[in-house]
Amino acid sequence: MKKLLLILLSALFIVSCAKTKKETPVAKEESTKKPNIVVIYLDDLGYGDLSAYGATELQTPNIDALANGGVKFTNGYASSATCTPSRYALLTGMYPWKNKRAKILPGTAPLIISTEQQTLPKMLKKEGYDTAIVGKWHLGLGSGMVNWNEKVTPGPNEVGFDESYILAATQDRVPTVYIKDGHVVNLDPNDPIEIDYKNNFEGQPTGKDNPELTTMKWHHGHNSSIVNGIPRIGYMKGGDAAKWVDIDMADHFLAKAQAYVKSHKEKPFFLYYAMQQPHVPRTPHPRFAGKSGMGPRGDVILEADWCIGEFVKTLEEEGILDNTLIVFSSDNGPVLNDGYYDDADTKIGKHTPAGVLRGGKYSLFEAGTRMPFITYWKGQIQPGVSDALVCQMDLLASLAKLVGTEESSTDSKELLDAFLGKSDKGRENLVIEATSRTALRSGDWIYIPAYGGKPLNTQVNIEVGNSDVPMLYNLKDDLSQKNNLAEANPEKLKELHEKFVKLRGD
Ligand code: NG6
Ligand code: CA
């Protein structure tokens, strides 16, 4: 009995110690610790691709949990309607049309961010953050012709990331290998990698000449080297042991992102988790193949949603979810057939990847750049919907404020309160870009100057926003951009044109 009492008493003592320990300055220190920041970035996900944004034919419960538990932006923009420029703006806070090289890049392109330039990871690093990228890069590597068998530099590690685990360009472009801190993973020195975007290497099969070797058929482009049965853009020889397995890519990047979180939870970290879904080639893991009933595009969206659920679970299990700000978005709007016959268009059914928006990837119409855009921070951000006009480019200045510094040397606008759901005030103006053409969003209006060229890109079946006459839409009344008010409203047209010219500086 005495013994039992003793045990009970000591147990009580331990419990009370643990309790007081929690309430000591350690806890205080923890609560004032700078939050971890994670940017989860999808590739070609449209405004209407998530159930939280109105999709009914697809369920994305894990992303919905972020949207419904955080701020769901209805006017959140990528800077551009293609990948490279949007990623450039996200990381540098600069309008991509100010850099002529910020266009869809081949896998051999040199790095387009100057190592002198300010970047989001650099700014955070200076404020004490550990920084990493896992996933798609597509901002060029090296400074001329890259030798993939040596250290590939400069790259992400030279523009602010302490650690990088990337795919160089896109899943449909060679080299089809992972690169860790500048080194091709699993490279066998006896089987060196050679890459060429113009000429094939002698004797190497191609999608064009050897359709019998392909398991996915090309529709336009994508008829060069064949890797894992998938014909790609660009020619590649060697590096067999290093080639990625497409169906494992999502799991692979997820595991890297989770491992990063687990090993960096003691210090504030910034993780840029740049997922490859639902860009082509869409290669769901067999666990997800056929699950959406919509073909591989729907399947990889479900796969991405699952990955995000697992990733958030890891943050929770590691006890850092409530000290982590998660920003979710996509680099550009949706496309169904982006170069492969993969049933994305034939099996789409009633699903509308762009929601009610007009256009898609490559387009100056809204679907090109208006993105699902979510900020989530458990216990800190009150759930809500925000109509504030925000751009991914604004994260640099806004996150600078969050971590206690200032960043005013770029085009990035400090909109921290909007991102934290404390204010509905966003930008007044935003110049959006699509394949080197630009347009001006100003208040509720959008002005798209007249651009020659075909209005419809027939290969991808998307209205890209070319027109012989200028276009002016009031997005408040006409979100689907059906009524061009340019003729009826010449004053507004003039006002926006002048603003546009001024902002463009040309
Ligand atoms: C295009 C590709 C397209 C896709 C895109 C880049 C062809 C015909 N089309 O040139 O499939 O790879 O580039 O997409 O090659 S992005 O999301 O990275 O911008
Ligand atoms: Ca993209």
C-alpha cells in the first residue's frame, strides 16, 4: 500500500513537472518562433479542378481541408499562363515579362535567375530559415551547355535554396532524372548522360520513328527520345540507371518533402514543394489509375490531393502544423490535350477544369492565370473566402513582413494582411502574362490589348486571348468574359490602356 502511494505520488510529481515545464518560457519561445513556410505548387491545375473551388465530378478532400480551414482566394493569380515565368515571379517577386528569358525553357537552358537577384528563399535564409526545394524547377540550370555528368551549377542552390531535389524542366522533357544539390541521382559514370534538343543521337529510338516502342502516344510535339515507353521533348542518351520511374514520381517527391520536414523541425524552414501533377505526361501510380473515371488527368489530381494529405499529416505528427504557414497554388491554368493522347479530353465528362473561366493554359483570358490559391495556418488564420486581388509574386514582400523584415526592391507587393485573411484589400493593378503577351487587371476590369495571331490554339483547343480588337471585361458582372465592353466603354478602355502602358514602361 505504502509502495503504491509512493508510486502514485511520484507519478503525480512527474505529471506536474511536465505541466509546469510546458508553461515555462520554453513554450513562450516556441510560440514566438518564426513559422515554417511551405509553398505547395501544382503544375497546370485549373481554377475549377478542386471540389473546394466548385468541382463536382472530382473530390479533393485534402486540399479542400486547407481551403476550408484557411483563406480561399477567388482572385489569386499566377503571374503567367505558363510555367517558367510564373515560377520566376513566385521566386523573385519580379514581373517575368521584364526578363526576356522567362519563357517555357528546354531542359538545356541556362539558369534565368541571376545569382545576384533577390529571391524568396534568399530573403528567408537571411532571416534564419533553412530552405529547400523538392520537385519541379524549370528555371534553367548552369550557365551555358550543361554537362550532366558533373556538378550542374548554378541552380537552385545558388539562388537561395540550401537543399534541392529537383526535376530539371518538365516531366515531358529530358533529362528524365532527379538532381540532388546539382548532382544527377544514381548516375553511373560508365553510362554518361548526353542531352540534345536539336539532333538525335545515332541509333537511339524516337517517338516519331518507333511508335511500336511507346506506351503513350504523342499528339503534338513529344516525339523525340522514349523513356519508360513515353516519348519526350528532346533527345537523351545514357544515364539509364538514373532515369526516374514516372509512376513513382509523386511518391518519390512526397517522401523527400516528408523527410525534409522531419529533419528540419527544430529550426524554421521554407520548403517549396513543387509537384508535377497534372502536367503531361500524366502517370498516376497504379493506386490511383482509373480512380477518377476521368482518365489519367483526373487520376493524378486525386494522387496530388492524397500526397498533400500525407504531407500535412506529417506536419501534424511532427507537432509543427500549427507553426507552419502553408500556401497552395498552381503555376498556370488547365489544358486537356497538351501533346499526348491520354483521354484527358475524351473522358472529361461534365468536369470543367477552368470552372466558369474562359481560356486555359497559354491564355490571356482568366483561366490562364487565375488560380486556386489558398493560405492555411492552423490556429492563426481564420477560415474565410477572400476576393482580394493577390498574385504569387506578392509572397516575397508579404512573407518578408511576416518574418520581420522588409522587401521593397521588386515588383512584389506587401499584402500580408490579405494573405493572413485579416484584410480584403489586395492589389489595385496586376499585369498578367501569357506566352509573352500581357494584359492589365485593374480593379474589377481587365484590358486585353489587341494581339494578332490565331484566337484559338487548335492543338490544345484553347482560346488564347488573341483578337484584332482590344478587349475589355468587367469581371464582377462577367466572370466568364462573354461581353467585350471595349466599344461601349471607350473612356474605361482609354484609362486602362494608359495605365497598362505606364506599368509596362514601354
Ligand atoms: C509546351 C509543350 C507542352 C508543355 C509546355 C510547358 C509541346 C508541343 N508542348 O511547349 O506539352 O510541356 O511546353 O508546360 O511541346 S509548362 O507548364 O511547363 O509551362
Ligand atoms: Ca505548368
